[in-house]
Amino acid sequence: MRTFNVFALLSLLTVLGACGHPLVFGANSPETTNPEGNSDTPGDTDSGETAATPDQPLAEGERPTGKLNSFAQVVGTLPSPVAHSASLQIGNKVYVFGGVKADPDGSSNPTTTTQILVSTIDATGNLGSFSVSPYVTDAARRAMRAVRIGDWAYLIGGYSNSFLTDSVGGGTLHTSIERAPIVNNELAGNFSVVAGKTLVVNRTNFALLKTNNYVYAIGGTSQGSTIDRAPISGGEISGTFTTLTRTVVTPGSVVSNGMVVPRYTHDVTVIGDTAYIVGGAATAGHASLNSIEEVEINADGTLGDFTLISPTIGQERNRIIVAGLQDDVYVFAGWDSGFLTSVYSTTLVGGKITTNFTSAPGVTLAAGVENGVSLLTRAAMYYMGGYNNSSGARLYNYVQRAEISP
């Protein structure tokens, strides 16, 4: 039986994850990573990257123009089956950090790994095959989040164990933060733990949001609706995390310094100066969610009140990935009474989410999986690795790609 326990990539994903993948967005330069790693989840433009070429990360506030097509499995695969990783795009390189990996059959000898995988995006924006990087993470981690700040790649939180499923069990929980140097727009060394800077409590399967002056760890498996925040200055995380004081403004609909609905395996996307928290699983009872919360990002990088809005993502799903294009926002992947291949979308009105997500006509995943990591480029959306137990629990090593058409 499937068990529950455990950016935001991301809106404009950098990932990047679940789901997930980080990247800098909007006038106030917020950054998100997906629940898979998000990163979420993939692109990052935090260090002087200005070229708008297809192989470079999305620029501040940039959302690719066009519509998402259906996903197909691509030839390039991961060197080993992997899930629950975190990811970043740095220059024209895509890195997949840690996670749980297994033997080639996808099920034997699962273990949380310090391995880093790397691929190069070509001049047309297409992702190449992955190889094992010479660099490693300090601790074996899964369900953590990755973010680029200045010339550092950071890994925050997560846990380690030897299970295929997303269950901490007797595993090790991490409150530590580690980082690795970035030189000439690529990873340039091993990760090491940052002394004196930690989360207040362990967070797994949370959403991560970076603004111009702060990085936020939002929710998570055991942390419900709370938020940890750390300051940014001098191109690094400059202080330890503190937990914000959550205050209910309007019961059931508006909260200051915390989410309205306690959730985990959710994702976050940023449109302009508004961040949207989408989907996930309820901390109490673990039911999949279809609700959306919005929060304004202030000019100083602080957050306004979290408000539960009336539009929904249509289909409940946890371990979700969200991708923001110029005119449309898409959600895909994850689980709700089964592993989902469906893709839902909504069209922005005045740069806001104002209507319910509905099934995107003709757009599906090639295979229903969860806990993969994602990447959004100017040419395509990628979903890498993941987990499915429909016909025996296993991890996957393939990459799914959806072209963005005009």
C-alpha cells in the first residue's frame, strides 16, 4: 500500500520539484523550487546571466511564450533510476542532486544517495543525456530543496533512508544546510555543510521561495502551515532560519506569516509579484488537495497575507509540478487514488489566476509518476525520473519532454 509521510521548480521552474526545481522571477525577484526538488526545480538566473538564448536559464520574470504539448519519453535517460531529488539549472547545465536511487531494475537496493547527475542543454534548448558528476553532496538527502544564491548552490532540509516509498521511517532527518561553489556558471566543487545556519526544525517535501532579501521554507510533511525564513545578503544566506509567527486574520481564508491550509508536497509558482501555493497533501489525513493560496511579495522581499482563493487546480493531486508560461499555468504529475498522467491548465487574466484549472486538451504525461524533478526551458518542459508502484514499486530513469509550441 502507498504510504504518506515525508519550490517552489517551480513556477518558471529552475526545481525544481516532487515534485520539483529555483529561478528568479518578477519585479521583486522571487525564486521558487518545485516540490520534487524542486527547483522548482530547474532554471536559475541569480548570477549575471543575461543572455536569452535557448540554452540559458529563464530570465527574471520571464515565462516562455506558447502552449505545452503532450509529453513523450526521450532517448536520453538518467544513469540510474532516481526519485525525490532536487534540481537546478546553472548556465547551460542541469544538475540533479541526491534523492533515492536503485539498481537498474528500479526496485533493488534502494538508498538515499550523495550522487549528482549533470546534463547539458544545447543551443536549441534541448536537454542531453545525463552523466554522473565528479562532485557529491555532503549528506545523503531526499525530499530536500535546492536554490542558487549568488555563486552558491544550496541544499536545504530533507531526510535519508533506504525505502522506495516516501516514508521517513527510521531515517535521518536533516535540519542542516549545505552549499557548493559555482564558478564560470557551473558547479565547481563538492557540497559542504554551512556552519551555524540551519532550519529551525526539519522540513521535507516543503516549498521553497526566494525573494530579493529572503529565502522561505513553506510548510512540509510535519510542519503544516508554518514558515521558516532566512536573510540573504552579500550573495549568500547570511543568517540562520527563524520561524515566523503565524497569525489567523480571517478563519479559513486569510493568514499572516503562514499558509491557510497545512500541506506538504505542494508547489509554488510566481506570476509578477504574486506567489501561488498549489495542491499537495493535507498534513492531517494526507488527502490530496486542489486548493490554491496566493500571497503578494513586497518590495523588501517580505510576504503579505496568505489568502485561500476560489479557483482550484481542478483535480486533487499531491507531489505536484506547476509550470508558468506567458499566458497559461499548467499542473501535472503526482498522485490521487492513482498515478496521474493528466495535465491541467488555466489561462491568466490580467496576470492573475482567476479561473479553475481544467484538463488541457490533448496534453498528458507519457507515464504517470511522482517525485520526479522538472525543468522548464524556452523550448520545452522536462520531467525526470520518479516513482510508481502500479505494477510493483519502482523508480524510473527516463526523461519525459513536452515541446512548447507557438
